[in-house]
Amino acid sequence: MRCEQHILWEDQSECQILCGPRFFILPVHAHIISKMAAVQDGQLNLEVEKDIKTEITNDGSGNINANSSSPGSTSSGGKSKSPAGSGEDQQTLLAVLQFLKRNKLTESVDILRREAGLSADDSLVSESAGAGSGGVPNVSADGGDANSLLSRVSMTIAAGSRGLATPIYFHSSNCACTVVAASGGEDQPDVNVVLSAYSQQGDPVLYPLYYNGLKKFIESVLDCHRAELSQVFYPLFVHMYLELVYNNHENEAKQFFEKFSGDQECYYEEDLRILSSMSKKEHMKGNETMLDFRTSKFVLRISRDSYQLLKRHLQERQNNQIWNIIQEHLYIDIFDGMPRSKSQIDAMSGSLAGEGKRDANKAKVFYGLLKEPEIEVPLDDEDEEAENEEGKPKKKKPKKDSMGSKSKKQDPNAPQQTRIPLPELKDSDKLDKIMNMKEATKKIRLGPDNLPSICFYSFLNAYQGLTAVDFTDDSSLIAGGFADSTVRVWSVTPKKLRRVKSAADLSNIDKESDDVLERIMDEKTASESKILYGHSGPVYGISFSPDRNYLLSSSEDGTVRLWSLQTFTCLVGYKGHNYPVWDTQFSPYGYYFISGGHDRVARLWATDHYQPLRMFAGHLADITCTRFHPNSNYVATGSADRTIRLWDVLTGNCVRILTGHKGPIHSLAFSPNGKFMASGATDGRVLLWDVGHGLMVGELKGHTDTIYALKFSRDGEILASGSMDNTVKLWDTLKAFDDVELDDFTAATGHIHLPENSQELLLGTYMTKSTPVIHLHFTRRNLLLAAGAYNP
């Protein structure tokens, strides 16, 4: 029976159908309902619990399949069970019938009786006999209420968050659907429910034969199909191994792993290491990696011809074991056209859940910049004095930026100016913009023949453990987050840091004076640096506000703190994350900020709200870095699941899923024009992305360790990368982006040919003595600032 109403969960890959004509549990038949009710002293028998697990899967084409036992079907133990059952099973079935009758759900009673194969007379006789002799448990007497039986059963099939169905009970009266969630404070899904998919298994001796047979077939096909079909090996290997472990075939699982683990791609080495540690069923419980494998379908992008070859082979061999795993745990994204080559597949592979679905990158992204407010720039004194022979003032013409510095004209690819509410410009903001425009006229034009100077800030004797660094946009302040839970702020100009005077002293100041901003500062507190105390764990992320009045810090203690740079005190502690917060960043327009951490959820905040405005859920591992798009309408998050996701701030939807890195991602940077993005990871590679098409357009190789810092120059023609290998590298991104040609076919199929031109694009390498580079910043005149802690 099909239901028109259903609820989609976080990953939108699984759903649980809730509605029925009355009280109706879709394909779960009478013997399952009877076992759900088989509660003794508030506890459900473990053997019963195993049988009631059902899994709703999607076959990739929108069809929903429910994999559950049917009446008379063979269980995993190989014994056939009658739907009505006998003894306690029959008693509890009658108890459910009694409950339904008591609530006048006659249609559901008829359906359940029909499913159980009971006649009306049988059920009435058994009911009356049981009631008189105590054979049938009195539901209301046992639990104090008829609903208590259902509430107790609900605890046994509870499933948590992260892409799994919330624990539910449901009944419908007059087609009004009611959902009741079983309470539970656990963040993790019920492990028994998650693992239940592995309970259906075949002969463990045949698993190596199945896998080896498929391997020989793929090795025998044409070269053009072999690379695509080889993608099946890794997810198939993982799930076959987990099935063997779950069903207590430890020796067979060990032999299977040793025989075939060497066939997997090198970029899955870390996952295989974790997988090898799960050699017993008990090891699988609470293991996050295992839950990731189970709760997300592995996405493979395969051409139609290659898919038909695989399907035909499995059908001819009647290899149901492998075909069931493919149907259950894999999502095959089929496209029309020529199969991809090995290099094209390798470029996009490596993430925890395979490639991103093509549909996930089809949404329109407004990557253009917002129109700048019209502000008149007064002439400098030098300009007023510099007159030509005719006595007219000499005007300097600012140089035009080819890579998209902010334009006064409305960009056709830009979002509406009012798409998201942005803070109004204050007078101080306008003055700062005027200063920025003046600085821009003196900006150095960078290129292959004109590389930037680099100023490196080394933190000496940083025994507290430097973990994060940030510069203000005007490069006047630098802040560091430390493992001893402190935040330190330094002035890098001769102007010292001062606090605002006390309220009593401020009342004596003439507010109409021209230098009122100077008078409110207390000279007695002037110093070159300030220390901010408040966190109770290492500080992993910091970010200055664009107006330099505030500083954000995120910590292992699960909080994000907002500090005033006028009083150097904590104004707000934002509590929403339950685990360490790895990164935080202010919006380019201020007011909004983003945070991400170990709980795998990124949160969008506003400085005047205690609760997050948006929660972006979808990553399968820690969110390690966050970045705002230059127009502030989108947020990019990098994760330990080796994917990058782009989120729409307005709708909260994920509009891009980018795969290709072979390790956790630790740095992100948008080009000044918002069209491109760069990412760095533990694999030592910098990947370049076209945000509009959602495609990789470049790969920069050269670093030998994790890349923690990326920054585009002010005009976007050069990308700087900083790594734990103690080097700063400069890349010619203008050439990299100009060489890319994207047509409709390439955008639709992902047939990207990445040129091996890293050495051509590399403009320079600059080594430190022994200082890992953890932050980079271009000043308004294109001087490159770098920072890190000296490691003797």
C-alpha cells in the first residue's frame, strides 16, 4: 500500500512513511507487530528485537523499497515463522487487537486480523478466554495505560539523529497523522538499528568467491569501462567485510580483509586502517566510521553503458549477494555519454561517501558581488597640491582589476541587494571604505613578473601552543589563539591598544568635541598587547570583525565568544555546539558569523542573537574550516569527510558538494570576484573550483604536508598557500583560470581534463627556518603577511 505523505530526514536519502488509513504499519506484518508487543517487565527480548528491524531504502530513481520480513518468510536463522505465532506471540497480538478495538480503530483491526490469518470468531474466543484466565496481558493494567506498551516498545527501536529516522510511533485517526518521538538524550543513532542491515547474510565461505568473481569480470572488460566499474570495489569490500563481522564470522572476515584490502586505492588507506580494527561485532557499536559507512550511501558516477555491463553480469550469474549490497548501500549516478578515464575518476574520488551527486550541484548559485554603495572619495592633500601647468588638479586614475575587485555596477550573477538583510553602514564604516579606496589607488599590481613582498610574523617562545591567527582587514592588529585557552591581541603599528574609560570618567567628556574618539580612551591602559581570558579549553579559531570593533574566538569548550576590542572584555558566549568548535569566521559585512566543529553541523549566528539562525547539517565528519562567500549569501565548509559543501544562507540548503581531496580539508579561500574557490588539505594539494558550475578546474601540487593557509591577492591574480612543511608558495591563478574551458557537456558529466601544469603555475617558494605557516593575509596594498609559531 502506498502512502502519499512521508517525512524526509537530514540526509534526504532515507524516509519513513508515517501515514495510513487508520493505525497501520506499512509492510510490517502481524508477526512483527506481535513481537513489538512482546514486552516482559518493560524489556524487549533481544531475539525479538532483531526481527523487528526494517530498512526503508531508495533505489535511486525515487522508488521506495521496504526491506522487511513478510509473513511466512525465512528469518536469518533459517526457521519459518507463522504470522499469527503461538503462545506469547499470539497473546501479545491479541493485546494489540484489544487496544485497537478499545480506541474504535475498526479498520485497523480488520487489516491486522486479516494479515495475521485470524478469523473474527478465533480472536473473540481467544480474547475472552485470555481475559478470564489472565492469558492475555491486560495492556492498561500492566502499564497503567494502553499507550504504555507502545511507549516501551518505542524505546527499543529508537534511532537518533544524523540521517536516521527519529524514533517514532504513529497512528492516524480520520487521516490526521500524529507522530510521537521517543525521548532520549543520545546524539548517536541506536547502534542495533544501524547494524540491522547486516543481519541478512549468505554463506561466509562464498564471500571471497563472489568478490573475486566480480574482480575477474571487471578486469576482463574493455579498458574504457574498467576504470568506472573498478569504483565498485571499495564500497563493496567495506560492506561485505562488515557483514561478516556483524554475523560473528571473525576468521572469515580477517581472511577476506587480508586478501582484498591491498586492491583498494591508496587514498582509502586511513579508512581501511580504522576498518581493520573492527574485527568483532562489539567493536562496531559506537564506532563513528562504521556509522558513517552505514548511514550514507556511497555515490558512484558511472556511464550508462558501464552500468548495463555490471547489471547484466550480476543477473546472469544470479549473484544476489553483491546485487543486494549495491542496491542497499550504493547510489549509482548514471549519466549518458562516454565513460570517464582513470585520471578523471581519481581526480574526483577520495571522500568518505564517494563523489557528490550531479543533482546536488545543479542549483543556481549567485556568485557575483553586491553593488557597492556610492561614496565620494575626497582628494588627498597631495592631489590638491599637485597641479599641472594649466592650474588644474592632477587626478590619479586607479588601476582596473581584471579579477573582479568590487564593482559599482550590478553584477548579472550577483544576488539581489536585499536577498538577505545586511547591516546598514555607519559613519565609521563609510570613513573606513574611503580609506580603503584611497589605499586601493596605491595598490601594487601583482603578476608573474611582479611578485609580492612577504612579511613573516614568527611567534617566538610560544610555549602556550599557537593554534590560530588572524589579521584585521587594515592589517593594524594581529590576534592569536592558544592551547592554554587564552586569546592575545597585538598592535602591529606604533599605536598602542587602549581601553575605553570608565563610565564615571566618560560623563565628564565633551561629546561635541572633534577629538571625542581620542578622549574616551584611557591612556593609562595603553600597551602593545592584551590577553583575553574566558575560554576553558584550547582556542582553535579566531576572526576579527570588518570594523575592527569585535573579535570572535571558538574553543574546545564548545563555545564561541564575542570580545569587545574597546574594553577587551567578553560580551557574549554563544552556546550551541556540544563538542569542540574548530573554526569561526565573521561575514565580510559583519553582524553574521559562522562556526563549525566536531558535531558535524555548521551554525550561522548573528551577533545580537543567542541562538543560531541556521544549522547546516550534512557532513559525515568534523567541520574543520568555514568561510563566507564575498557577497555573504553563501557559506563554504570543509570537513574531515574530505568534502566541501556550499550552503545558501537564505534557504539553508546545500547547493554544492565538491569532492576530490584525499584527506581532511583545513583551508578555504574565495577569489575576490566570488567566482572561484581554493581549498587545501592534509594531502598537500591545492584544488581550484568553479563555484558557478560546481567543478574542479585546477590542481596545484608542490606542498609536502598539510595546507593550513590560503589567500588570494586583492586583485585575485595570485594565490598564496602556507603549509606545515614550513613554506609559502605563490601560484599564478590568472593563468590557471584562463586555461579552463567549461561547456555544457563538461558541466553535466564532470569530464574535466586537469592539465599537469603545477610547475608552470608555481611562481615562487619561500621557506622559513622552522616555522609552520598557519595564516596568510594580503594588505590593502598587496603586501603578503604570514604568521606561525617557531618550532625549534
